[in-house]
Amino acid sequence: MKFFYLASEPNSDGKFEIHERDCELIPSAYDRDYLGPYNCGKEALSRAITVREASVLCEKCSSAGNVTVIGSANLVN
């Protein structure tokens, strides 16, 4: 699971960006709202749109190879 945040101020295009907790472009704690834990950015985007319709994924976070995490168990034969 990754933790996602929604910018409380729009970017230059009028969109509210969604960032992962470790994103280098994440706004300060005062300028973001916690969305919650999600498996991937697309799940976080689905939630964010219900809060702010003009939400988008951060370009850096969405290009970081978002992989859906199903579980963290190690499979051993």
C-alpha cells in the first residue's frame, strides 16, 4: 500500500495534484489533504475526484512505475 495526498491548492492548470507520500514534489503539510492508503494512483484518483473533481495524478508519481500491489507474501515452492 502507498499513502496518497491531494494538494489543497490547484496547479497552474487549475488541477489538484495527487502525490504519493515520498514524492519530491508533494506540497507542504499545510497545503495538502490526506486521501488514504491505496494500491495504486488510479485508486487514489477515483477517491480524489469525489472530493475535488479537477484532480489529476502528479506526473512524477504516475510515471514512477505505479504497480498494483496485491499482497506482500513471499511465495515459496
